[in-house]
Amino acid sequence: MKIPMVDLKSQYLEIKDEINEGISRVIENTSFINGPDVKEFAGELADYLKVKHVIPCANGTDALQVAMMALNLQQGDEVITTGFTFIATVEVIALLKLTPVLVDVDPDTFNIDPDEIEKAVTSKTKAIVPVHLFGQCADMDKIMEIAEKHNLYVIEDTAQAIGADFTDKNGNIRKAGTIGHIGCTSFFPSKNLGCYGDGGAIFTNDDKLNEKIRSIVNHGMKVRYYHDMIGVNSRLDTFQAVVLRAKLKHLDKYNNVRRYAADYYDKAFKNCERLITPERLHKSTHTFHQYTLKTIDVDRKKLQEHLNNRGIASAIYYPVPMHKQKAFQEFNCAGKSYPVTEELCKTVISLPVNSELNDDILKYITDAVIGFIR
């Protein structure tokens, strides 16, 4: 038995006819760039998220970069985010000559700790980038309160949490990525809503930001060949829009099956003292882009070898925190200590969780893990 982290082929076979028909349509009408499917997908995603504007772009990294460009952040401005994340979150801050300010995370949810955000705010702070890690929203009530108190922008990195619901302190339910000033996501193939190449999108309810973002992703143009600002070339191609339109119809189903798998794992590992299952907040649903365990006194390398020998994939998200990456040694975060992040990088392990798992496969995986732990 071979069990990958993501089974894209089985997922494709369920929606094969719709995708193949759509790709053939694009080839026949040669609408390869900004074709009708791109506009249709943006509207359908906006309806799903209940957000005013969705601006498709080339990838999730571009989404974050364009969002920061749209806010007129200046060289040296500080942007607070987490060091327990994929590099793209921090990379774009440095790329734009801004200053990344890393803070520690909550040990149970893995998400950025609002109390640490508050401590890190200075007169140079201009924005906060919470990452909804592994599929669960950060505490957006507290983060928005901090942002309002200090007049800061909030850019949500929801690359791993598309479809998650957050219930705010007033009982309003909003989708991840639609709570802050701007939301960003990735459609990398392994995401819950993934295309067959690179892709991304930016969300906002602000009409002025929408207009500016649309201009930036298209070389700074509003009118063809009239460039009002420095922009970039970041477009979602029409083939990817076709794939995403087909998959968006099934996103809730995909996320529900992932939750089922996570429930199965939770029950199976409940009495394993050396495994800590992921905490779920009452404020947020969890899309389980990753199912990530914390281990206690477990040889993680040998556990991975044990699983690999049985055909079971596993992964470490993330083995090296951002403040220890060579790329960020010039920033003052390099010499600081982030005890929770550092401990998580040493102890976490992620198991397969996708929309194609069934009870037989889940039992095979959990039996293999428990057999090693015990």
C-alpha cells in the first residue's frame, strides 16, 4: 500500500469530465490569459467567501507581495508575523525592504500568539500578517483589536485555511481571509483548493484597495498601456481557473472528509501519552490542510522511517524556524529566542490527510503509528 500526503489523481478522476471539457474549451477558443473562466472563477469564489472582491493572481507568494505593495508600506516599516510558517510569509516582507518582526506561536493551536503581537508593536509597526496555519484561524478577534488600537493593517495568510469559518465575538461567521483588510491564498496543487500548477488570489471588501490591487497585478495599468504605478505581472491563467471552478464546487465536501480523517486520528491517538493531537478552537472550524501531531520523547526520524517502510508518507512542517534560516540572519529576529516555535520544529509530524482517505487506510496508518509508539 502506498499512501501519499495528497492523492491528486484520485481526486481528479472524480471530476475528470468537467476539467477535460473545460481545458478543451480554452484550447478551442484560445483564451489562455484572462479568459472568461478566470472572471467566472473570481465571482464564484467571492460568492463562496461572501467577500466583495477576489483578485486572482499567479501564486500565493505574489498575493502576499501585492497586498503589501497596495498598502504603501515604506522601506524599514515593520510587519509582525510568525516564524512558524512557510518562508513565503516572511520572504515577501524582506523582498520589499520591509522589516519582518517575528513573534512566537500558541503551543496548542500553532497559530500566532496575540499577546506576543501586542508586545512587539512599535512606532514603526505598520501591519500584522497572521497565518491560519494547518487550516485553523488565528484568534482574529484579538488581532483585529490590536490592529485597531495601533492603527495597523491586517493581511491574512489563508493559504492553508480556505473554507474555514471564524465566529467572532459578536456571533458573526466569516470565512478565513475576509476578516482583515486583505486576505491572501495559494492554489498550489496540494492545497485544499488546488489547481494543476501555480495560482493564488487576493480578497478584500475595500473598494479602493481592490482597484489598486487589480492595477498592481497587471503591470500597474488601469487603462491598457497607461501605467499609473509600478506593478508586477501576476495572472492566474485560464487553464488553472477551469480546474479551480470544478474543484470549488466540492471544497466543502473535501474539507468535511479531511475533518472526518482528523476525527479518526484523534480517537485512535487519544490514549497515546506520547502523542498530542491538534487542538481545535470553538471560534474556528478546521480545514485540516495538515494533520499535525506533537510528539513527546519520540525519535521522529525513526518514526518516519517506520512509516515509509510501510508505504505511508509523512512530513515535517516545519523543520527550521524562520529566525534560524540563513536568509534572515541580517534581521534582528536572528538572535532572539522563540521557545514555542523552536520546540514545535523539533517535535511535530504531519500524517496524510486528504479527501481520498477511507477507514481502511486510516486504520492502516494509525496502527502503524501506534505500533511504533508503543
